[in-house]
Amino acid sequence: MKTIDKFIDNYIKNYHSYKESWNYEDGCVLKGAWDLYKATGNEKFKLFVLNYLDEFISEDGNIKGYKPYNHHLDDINSGKILFDVLELTNEEKYRKAIESIFNQIKMQPRTNEGNFWHKDIYPYQVWLDGLYMVMPFYVKYIKDFGNIDEVNDILNQFLNVRRRMWNEEKRLYYHGYDESKKEAWADKKTGVSPNFWGRAEGWFVMALVDVLEEMNEKMESEKNTLARILKEAIDGLLMYQDKNSGMWYQVLDKGNEKGNYLETSATLMISYSILKGVRLHILPLGYKEFGIRAFDGTVGKYLVEDEGKLRLGGICGVAGLGNNPYRDGSYDYYISEKVVYDDPKGVGALMMAYSEVLNFK
């Protein structure tokens, strides 16, 4: 564990915001640091988060570079730690920031079935990534400040994804769904994209487990439904866990195909979701070993020393659908995206998964 501690220590010491404006990538690292603070009580993680937020949120609650009218679900992700920080500090600026982010949720355009569009530039599209970006914030908000009945909206959006994006035969979720079926990547009959991308499913199971953690006794029946969806998704993923490394592939069901690789961020997200699901008594205790194997396998393979510096490799830099140049969702597309070191999506997931490993100690 010393190596991991050293790597994380160094990473947060030298961390520079991924972009100059409010962004979801930083949110992954903030969430990882906050999880480690809760797991260890170590003040350095708390200070890292507070210092970051001081730079981005002014005294009047204004968030640097946040543009809610773009309707990017990604922009909500960094807001989810504000609830804990508000509780800790009682500073009014955090309450104001939370309200301005919730306003985006209220204004977010939706599909005809009631799911949030992923972004303005992706109309009528639902991506698995988006559920992670928005739903944990949404459930925290309605629990702390809002109308508890809106839990039905959250449940309905997950159920629509289950109905539209789950492949019964493969036991996996497609990355995207286009209700309008206009996109070249969308199946003309079903609207789904053609492949099962590892990190997309990682986002999805993290969304489920983080929402489940927040649900209280007033949300019992919704909680039971989401718990069933989580277990079904994890059971499907376990069919594809690599026997040797404990990891998952960039394209989940094509482990033997040329160019595919064991991918860090997806594996750590799934590991986190399994371990947290076990800790919350949503998944059977026996699943713990699958989560630990995934974590140990990733660290063993990809946390490497390079010129005296520890680095986390094997991370798919970015992957999406559509836009320009056009991303067609094909197998060749997913394996063509750059594989990078130390990306916040991978390191954030490492921190989150590590916090769950420590919670079992």
C-alpha cells in the first residue's frame, strides 16, 4: 500500500486543474480525495478539496467558468462534494453554488421519455456517463433541500436506460442511445450505439452505487429496484472480468480481439462499485474478492515507476460519440483513442477504489 500512498500523495501535491473552468475531470479527483478523507481522517485530503474549491467558488457562490446554459451534464459532477463541504464548513457560498447547479438540472432539456439530454450539442441522446455526472448530485439535493418525491424522476431515468440500453444476451449496457435515431452511430431500430465501452459501464455502476448510498427509508421501494439493477449489471460485468489480471477490457466483450487492452479507469470504477456495494450490504459479501482482485490487478500492472516517478498507466484518455471529427462508436474507434498516464478519470477512480479497500481494513 505504501506505493499507492506515495503516488496519491504526489499526485494531489502537484495537481493542476484539468481546465481553467469548472470541469468534471477535476470532480473525479475531488471525489476521490474526499472519499479518502472519510476513510482515513487524514486532513491533507480535506485541505486539498477546500483549497481547490476556494479557487473556483467565490464568496457570493459564483463558480468560475461554469456555464449552465450549455446544458452539459458533465458540469454537474464537481458539485456533488459540495453537500459534505457545506455540512463541514457551514459556508453560505457552498449553498449558493449548490442552488445554481440545481437550477441547471431544472432547466436541462429531456428526451420524450424524460431522460436528461447529455448536452445541447447531443440532443435526444442519453450516454451512460451522464447518469454518473448528475444523479448522485440530484439525489443529495432532493434529500437535503428539495422535494423527496422527485426520487421517482431519478428512478425513471435509470429504468429507461435499463429498458433501452441493456443487452439481455451480452448482459452489458451500450454506451449511448439516441432517441431520435438520427445519429450515424445509432441503430436505426433501437437507437443504441454499437459497442460496450468499459468506462461507460464504469460510470453507470458508480452512478447506481453512489445514488443507493444516499437513499433513505422514505425511498425504500425505489432503492430496492435500483439495487436489483446494480446487481444485474455487476453480474453481467463479472462474466467479462479477465481471469489472469482481474481487470476489464476497453471494449468489454471483445477481450480476444486485436488492439483491445486491459483498461485502468473502467476496472477501478467497477472495483469501487463492487466494494462499496458490498460495504453497503447491497451486493453479497462474496463479491468482495472480485473487487479486490480488480484493484490489485490494476495497481500491479499499471502503477509503474518511470524515471524515478510513479505513474498510473493504461487509461483511455477520452471516448465519446458523434461530434467532429465524427466518432462512430465502432470497435476500431474505441481502440484508436490515445492511452495515457495519470489522467484524472483514472486517478480519481483509483482514489475512490482505494478508499473502499481501506474501509474493509
